[in-house]
Amino acid sequence: MNKEKLFSEIKDLSIINSFSKHEQLVQGIINGLNHKFIGKGDMLPSVNEMMRETGFAKETIGKAYKELINRGILESKNRMGYFVATDDTEQHLKVCLLIYAFDTFQETFYQNFRDHLGDNIQVDVYFHHNNFSVFESIINSNKGQYGLYVIAPIESKEAKEVLEQLPKEKLLIVDRYVKLKGDYSYIVQEFEKASYNAFLELAPRIKEFSEFIFFFKPSSAEPREVLTSFKRFVKEFNINGVVKNSYEAGSIAPDKVYFTIHNLELWEMLKDTKVKGLKVGKDLGILSHNDDNVKEIIFDGITTFSIDFALMGRLAAEFVLSLKPIKHVMENQLIRRNSL
């Protein structure tokens, strides 16, 4: 890195009357990158050194460095300083996206999120798999490295405490709602009322079968509100409802309605119906949570209730692009098809 040429580049921009000192510093560093005075991996002058060389206030320098971090051009390493993260000066923003896993509906969310952002925004994707240790490690190792954080949270006290360490103006919670201190943005689902309403609409059809089986694993990421609604529904409608931890391969049987949140269980059940020669929607019913294109096609269609994950992705992208605060609960829709 050539510090003398970098400082000279910043000072030369003072002739542009329309530039504030903050803009002068930001553009000077960008020009330094374009002219190869500094490059990826170089440590920038400290705030104190920059103050001495430019005469700018500490707050001005801090604001400029912060903007360049938000663009993904710089990164802050704890107690070490500010480093050049990329030579791509067209990079406007660097986003950390932390979600559960790459299931089909989350892929739909991601694809719409990514496409709607355009080319000048970098998105780094991480997965926590509902594992708190992984969740905590990813956030702690990436604090201060991104302009925005889009996070599907884990519902626990410890996870909330980790999230509350992030700047609220840089945080967007997606998928699951969690109550955090302060004012923050979210685009989330509602589970209890939505699932009960879906069961309610399907009640006449469900009552045609002898048993309504819900596969729910308490230790998983599945929302407990759905279990609450299931128990309320079968009690109020005097339906023979059964909760099981998981689907046992080969156990599919006629005259039952099966409800699962997990796609892997759904595929296993559908395979077993084919092996046993059972007709989905006639011999037995199947209900699934979270819609995707595959469920619209297979077995002449699987009945689902779901939010629009493509829309959630686009709304999340609009927040990133505009930085306009949002508090939005997505509307669930029952999509009736052949399976129930």
C-alpha cells in the first residue's frame, strides 16, 4: 500500500465543492483502490492517523469507514483495524443471510431475494440448522463485517441475546418472529391461527377418514404453534387425532389423513403409497406445510397451507435496497389439491 499517494488522492478531492468531507474520504479511498495505491488485504490508516493527515474529525472518518464497510469494500477486524475486503469498488453493499437450511421453499425465498437485489450487492449465505452453537458462532464471527444481516432466528433466550448484539437498523428478521429489545424490522410467518384456519377449512374432508396423524418432533425447528392448533382442532371437532415423532417407513395405511411439515417424510410417504398400491386423495389423505412447485405436480397435487416464499424474498430485498423499516406478517393460504 502506498499511503502517501492515498492521502494525496483524498486531499486532491477538496477542489470538488459539492463533496462533503465524508464523501471526499469515501471517494478518495475508492480512487486509491482503482489506481492500485491500495489493494485487497491492505490495512487502512487508523482513524487517528487519518485525522493527522487529513485534518478531518474523528466522526467524519468513522462515518466514511462505516459506509465502506456497509458497501463490502472494507471490513473491520476486532482490535486490529480496517482492512480492504475487495478490489471491486462497484460493490455497494454486503449482506449476511443466515437461514435454517436449503429446503425447496427456502431456495425459493433465496432465489427471489437474490434476483430482486441486482448485481451490485453481495450476499453471503450461512446455515444454522437450528443448532444454537452454529448460530452463535456464525453471528459472532461476522459481527461488523456486513452492512446488513437478514436472519431466520432460533427461538430461544440465548439466541435472542446473540441477535440483540447486532445493530437494529442493520437487522431484518425473516420467517420466525422473535421479540427483541428495541425497534427492528421483520418479515415473518404466523403459525397458530393460520394452521387452525387451514384445519378448519379442511374439517369436512378430514372427518371422512378414521384418523388424523400429525408428525411433530419437539426437538426440531418445527413451530410449536402448529401443534397447539392441531390439538385444539381435533378436540373441538371430536376427531381421532394422533401426534407421532416421525414417520416410520412402510407404515402408510388407508383411511387416514397424514400431516407433515418435513419434505423428506412426505417423499417417504408418497413412495410407500405407490409401493402399496394406495391412491392418494382416495384411500388416504395427505396435508403438507410450505408449498413449492413440486407439490403442485406430484401425485396430481399435494394439498398445502403456506405463505408465498417468493414474495417474502422480494420484500426482504426491498428492505435491503431501501433500508425502509418494515414490520410485516405474511398471510398463509390453503392450497387445495388432489391429496386432501
